[in-house]
Amino acid sequence: MTTTWPQGLPRTLDYPTGSIADLLAGSAHAFGDRTALIDGDDRLSYAELYERALRIAQGLREQGIAPGDAVAVHLPNSIWFTAAYYGILLAGAAVVPVNPAQPPLALRRQLDDSDTVAVFTHPAVARALSEAVIGSRAVRLVCVTPTTAAAPGPAGNLAAVAFPVTTVAFDALMKAEPAPATGVGGDAVAHLAFTGGTTGVPKAVRVLHRNLITNVLQVACWRSAAVPSADERGRILLRHVPAARNPHHIPLAAATGISVAPLFHGMGMVSQSVFVAAGITVKVFGRFDAARYLDTIEEMGVHAISGSPALCHALLSVPGARERDLSSVRVVSSGSAPINPAVVTELSGIFPNAVVSDGYGLTEATMGVAISPLDSAIPRPAGSTGLVLFDTEVEIRQPDRTTPVPPGERGEVWVRGPQVTAGYHGHPELTAEQYMGGWLRTGDLGTLDERGWLSLVGRAKDMLIYKGYNVYPGPLENILREHPAVAQASVVGRPHMEHGEIPVAFVVLRTEADVSASDEDLIAYVAERVAPYQRVRDVVIVEELPLSATGKILKTELRRRAADS
């Protein structure tokens, strides 16, 4: 039982019966005139977003899309990604988010694995889709969205792309007369969301409607110090808990934010509805540019920002960042990977009025499992990812998969809660390996202390064995990042004939640092701070670490480099 808890917030929520359609309807009703999305000169109010989604839903029905059908979103970040996303859900279909940058063969595999029947695409990526659709088992409809400031068209004067299936323009789809949203049950599939695929072929996670609405409300209520309710028409709304609020909580219908995380990824996609629940005005970003990002914060008086540790490092590296007026920011949310305590301190230097809130989640748990409280008065252990959310349980277990370890000891993280999803689409054997008795085996290694703080030390598969000792990359990476010359670090194992595996660190140095460091310096720096068996045996200094589209370090690529070096 968590003993630390934000003052005034209940430990459990009373979740209204309903779906994301009811949440969007509630926001359109409560603050319909408020701007929901900004993408260059394109803007949508909450009422307009809801109306566009209803039109898209009806347009899909008229094109033969039925409840339960899988519809892919093959789009870069833009205002129309969000409109298409809600249109699919309001039609009773399942959203299949796919990375728009992947090559045709990988895209075709995902379309086939998810039994996708229709795809929303964009002119800049349409050619890859046209190749992927050839030979696809089920795709019969393609809808092409307009370009926007966040999602410009392809470079050069390319010929229009032809598809071997029915094609409809997005504008034509939106000419349909809006009709009521299709009713869905809680056990209907909302998303077929592919895992990141950093260690293998991606698998589609079956996110049910009850998983989605519950996790959205868990995260939104935590960040806004609120509780959910429903009106007489079933529209879902949030209301503040006055006793729980502080200046860092996101005020309802009074805050601005920036959307920069890839919307095809779980965090970006689910966060859309967290923004909707709180009535946030969101500036949609396409290609990330750190200086332009800070410009936007100053121009719009942005209240809340979020991103990966890689994004945070990029912001800290902008020349003159500390001289800017970034005082409007009250919360900096970090996800996708643990954030180093030293980086938290640096972020506080450029965002003087903000609390830095780390979080932990995974696609198999919809999005969120644990989040740091937005209360600077609550002491936070260094390196912790936060407290476990409402109505969620975490156990740290031994390798036997059943025995919990004592508080503070390391083991594998297991999660149980209403956000835990229904397994992998078409892979019952993999589902049986990860989902057991209502619990989700995350594959992450961590600790849970007596006060309820969850900390991660790495992935179970990332742990390496040196001379019979378990060596965890996470603590070594944190030590390296504390060195004043180090910007980023990642530790992997290199096979060794005598010792099994040896720890190898890949390091990116700070370009603006006042001190320098060689590989020998960094090996010695770590050796002074760990037991002999934990020492880093080799350091490779690189210009950048390989990252996925969501900012996660691609350790499979680093293991390959380590083995080859």
C-alpha cells in the first residue's frame, strides 16, 4: 500500500460508464468555443473537433466501414491526425496507429497483422503506402488528408500517387452529415497498437475501450487534481478537487500545451485524450526543432510540456536557453525512458516555476502506470519514476514470476489495474507469456519502496551477467550522466569468452561543457562509485545514440556495435 499520496486526491476513482466518444462530447459541450488544436493557420475549437469527428465517422460508415473494423492512421503529426483518430473511434472501428516513416514491407506486415481494411495517409508518405497496399490481404479503402504546417507535403513536384484500392479525399469524407457516434461496449477494441519493436518484430496490443477511457481519466485526474463525472446525457467531464490543487496542476479549460511526441505512439496517441479531458489548447508540432519549441513556449505562454529525456537534453542544449522567459511552464513531463536526476536539476534552471514529473508506462498497460506527483513539497527519491496511479497495483517479483521481493529490493515489475490490456492480436502464445492471472509481466526491472515510490533499473533482457554477477545498466547509466561532460549514456553487454558479458558504455559528450572526458576518464569515474564487478569495462564515445521515433534508445543496435567492436 502506498503511504505517500498527493494531499486531497482520492486513492480510487469512480469511473463513469462510457467511452472516449463521451469524453469528447463532454469537452465539446463544456468548452466548445475554446481552441482545441493549432496547426499553423489551421485551428479547431472543441466543438469543431467533435463535429469533424462525427462527420468523418459517418463518412467511414458510408464507405462501408463497420463497427469492429480496423482502420490505420498512417499520418505524421497534424491537426488531421487527431480528427481522423476520433472519427474512427466514433464510427465504432478500431484505430491502428502505424509509423509513417517505415518502409513499405514493414508497413504491409502491420496492415496484414492487424487485418486493417482502411487507411488514412498523407501526401508525404502516400507512396510507401501505395507499395504496401499491393498484395495486402484486407485493405480496401485509402483516405488522403491535406497538408498542414506541421505536416507539409513532399519535397519536389511529385506525381500524384495511385492506389490499387478505392481512394477518397479527406475533404470529401468530411462532407458527410454528422450522425450520432456508434455505441461501443467496454470490451470492444479501441486500438490495435503496435509495440515499439526495439527488440523484435512489433506486435499489436489489443487496447479495449474500457482500458482507454480508464487510463485517460487516471492520468488526466492526476495531472489536473480532478475527479471524473458524467452528466444526464452520459457526457464525461472532470471537476477539480480544490483541496488537492497547487500551481503545478493543469487547470481545466485554461492551459496551453505542445504536442510533439509522435501521435502514432502510445504516449502521444493517448495523451490526445488527456488534453481533451482537461480542455487544453494544444499547439501541434511536426518535425522537432528545439529552438522553435522554446520560441513557442514564450509566444504562447505554454503551461505544460512533455517529451522524452532526449527532448529534454535538446532543450538544455539550445544556446541562451537560460536567458529566455520560460516562467509560464508549470509542469515538465518526461516519459519513454527514466530521466536522470542531474537533468531534472538542469531543467529546473530553465523552467524556474515548473515541477519535473517523470512517468512510467507501456503499451500493454494502455499508457500510464506511475507518475510523479505534481507537488514539489513531496520529497521524491532520486531516480524514481513516481507513484502508482489510482486503482493500480505494482508488485516486484523474483524470477520465479510469483514470489514478491521485500520493499526496496530489485526484481521484475508486474502490474494489475483497469488499464492493463487484453493481450496481443493474433498471438495467444505471447499473450499467455505476458498476461497471467490479471497481472501484466512488464519485462522491466525495478524497485518499490515502503512509501510506494517506483524506480526502474532497466529491462530484464538488458541485464547482463559478468563473472556470475547480475549487472544492471540503469545505475551505471545514471552515474555516467552525472559526469559534467556527459550528455547521454547507454550501457549494454558485450559477449566475452571468459567473463560471460562485459559492460560497455556508449556516451555522447556535451558540446557546451566546461570540462572534457576521455574514455579512460569515464571508466575511472564509474569505477570509483561501484563495486568491482559493476565497473564499465569499455567506453565508446559517439556523436549520437540511435533512437526510435519515440525517443527510446535502440539497445539492439548498440549491442550489435559492441559485439562488432
